[in-house]
Amino acid sequence: MDEKENKKGLQLELPQDVAQGEYVNFAIITHSSSDFIIDFARVLPGVPKAQVKSRVILAPEHAKRLLGALQENIFRYEREFGQIKIPNQQERTIAPFDTTKGEA
């Protein structure tokens, strides 16, 4: 799969190494007056240091568009597959386990 075409006719190239993706389970979002920065990391049990796998830098307008696209896709997903349940929803991390324990 080298190229995809979306509704507007924009062609996207998806190189093979990027198409494999990276598994991440943690994200840190920071911002300045002109940019939003999202660091996607992988946190593993028993490993004291999370490894950043990708950094995405967005203009504020694009960050808001991304938020809207995620909201729409989560709505569609939950309509088809059921509600996504998040344990301990009051916490702000997306890691699926407690990273304060040093277990392997």
C-alpha cells in the first residue's frame, strides 16, 4: 500500500517502515503560544524509564482539528463496539498500569 486517497483527493504516501506503526501507551502533551507538542511513549512494567517513540508538533488550529477528529472517531467506535471503559478515570495518564511499582 503506497498511496491512499481521501475524500478531498489528497494522496498520502505511507512508507512501509511507518506503516508498521509503534505501540505506545502513554502521551505527554505540552504547548506554547504557537505549538502543541505530543510525545508518545511506551511504558513497560518494571522498566523505570519510558521511551519516547514519536513526537508530533502541531499548530493550535491543527491540534483542535485533531481533537475533533478523535472525538468523532471515538463516538463512531463506541456506537459500533460499545463504550470504552477507562479504569481510574480521574488520573490524567493513559498508561494501563501503575508505573510507581518496580515489578517485572
